[in-house]
Amino acid sequence: MGRAPCCDKASVKRGPWSPEEDEQLRSYVQSHGIGGNWIALPQKAGLNRCGKSCRLRWLNYLRPDIKHGGYTEQEDHIICSLYNSIGSRWSIIASKLPGRTDNDVKNYWNTKLKKKAMGAVQPRAAASAPSQCTSSAMAPALSPASSSVTSSSGDACFAAAATTTTTMYPPPTTPPQQQFIRFDAPPAAAAAASPTDLAPVPPPATVTADGDGGWASDALSLDDVFLGELTAGEPLFPYAELFSGFAGAAPDSKATLELSACYFPNMAEMWAASDHAYAKPQGLCNTLT
DNA sequence: AAGGTGTTCAACCGCAAGAGA
DNA sequence: TTCTCTTGCGGTTGAACACCT
């Protein structure tokens, strides 16, 4: 005895939406709003559709601020970076890309970006390859982090000498400490790297697509994308102490906080979303509606 | 031109979480 | 505290289209 379906699948229309249905839904939502109840909406709007179907159609297609296609390399980079850090949490990733929906980002990743990124980890793309991704963010972990993966699974990215990093785009002009590297090795291995190589993650350098398809600096800091949100406020994220030695920074420094939040994204999220209301990350939760 | 194969993306499915009774 | 209902999410599917032989 499972739960009753949200609607009678036999009596509601399914499949692609017609332009008339789109217009019906759009005009209803624009004049009445969602009304806090998607289940009741189709009846009110005169649509022979399931409420879930209406919601999906509105969120993924009919909303006025939706962008389709035309992903920039900057957006590619954000998606790869976040996928490396948090895995397939598309709603969070999409929330960082104005106008993009989780479904759209997910489709884009699955059909295009994954192949692009996986190409960056092919053996042929070893260190000598001239035109590959410099940032490991474009070379995602084959087993990306997910909400169920322990925080020590090694998908956090560390700024370091990227000896194992492959590249997808032409090398950027950013100095070495501004590049970041996947941390598949245990922390001890990372610690073995020169302290000067261990810049805070996300890199203080900013990235953007330059004219050659590479990544130039000064346009987008990953601080602005995700991790900075996890580290604001007091008291300090308790896992920060574990990383106080890496960057040669104090336990309460921003660098250390961000490094810890990167390495323990799930912990950081839970912590920030708990009773530290002042530190609750804006935009961490999907706020599409 | 026709058939086969690959790609894209809108839509669906089922589960989990949250809210409220 | 428990149950029900709704929403939100990520994974998957399948129709339409593009490309290849």
C-alpha cells in the first residue's frame, strides 16, 4: 500500500506542453501567483495537468527570468567547481547561476560538460598537454562528492602545485598558488606540499574566460560563488582548526575557514544552517521560487 | 533518400524533507 | 508524537532532432 499518487495519472494530460497550455499557466501564475499550492493550481487554472507537472513547467521553462543554452565558460567553471565540491546537488549549483534551473544545469552537465571535463582526465591529457584545463575544477572527481559522501572522501580542492592536474583550457595567467587541485590524497600528502603552494581554497584569484577560452583573473572569485557563505559569522566553523596549519594561517583566518568548509562541505552546510542563524548561507538552499 | 545511431532536453518518477493538523 | 499532504530534489526516460553511412 503505497501513498496515493498526487493526481490521477489516467485522467490528466501528460507529455509535452502545448503553447496554449503554456499560455494558460503563465497567465494564471502572473495574475494570481502560485497561491502556495501547486496541487490545486491546475484546477484553478483550468489545466488538465498534474500539479507537479505544472510546477516543473513553470520553474524550468515558463518563468520569465529563465535562460536556456548559451553557457559561458565562466558558468562551466562554476559548475565544475561546485560539482567537485558538493557533487550532484544541482539545485545548489543552479542557485549560483542566475537564470539557470537545476534541470537545465543537470542536463547540461550530463550531455556536454561531463564529457568535456572527463576529457580533461584522460591519460593523454597528462602534464605535457598544452591545452587542457588548468583548474582541476574542470577535471571533476570521477566519484564526486554527494550529500551522502563523507567529508573526507577527497573531493575538496586544495590550492597546490598541480602535478596531477590536467587541463582543459589553455593555461591561465594566474600564478601557481591561485590554481587549485583536487585533493585525492590524504591530508598528510597535502601537508607535504610546500606551504607556499597551499593557498586558501577557493583561490583568492578570480577566474573568467578569456578570449582564448582560457581562464583569466579578476572577474569571479569562488568566494562569491559558494564557500564564503559558509564561513561568515561567529563562532567559527569548528572544523577550521584542523586546517589551521595548511595555509600557515591562524585558525580563525578566512583562509582556514574556507579551506575547512571546502573540505567538509556537508559539515559546513549543516553547521551553518543550524542555530547559527547569522551564518546561515544565503543562497545555499534553492530559492528558485 | 533511407535507415541506423547518437545527442539533446523536456518531462516524469520516486523518494525525502518539511509543514501542519 | 504521529500521520498526512505538499514541495523539492536528483535520477531516469523517451521523443525529437541531428548526424552519419
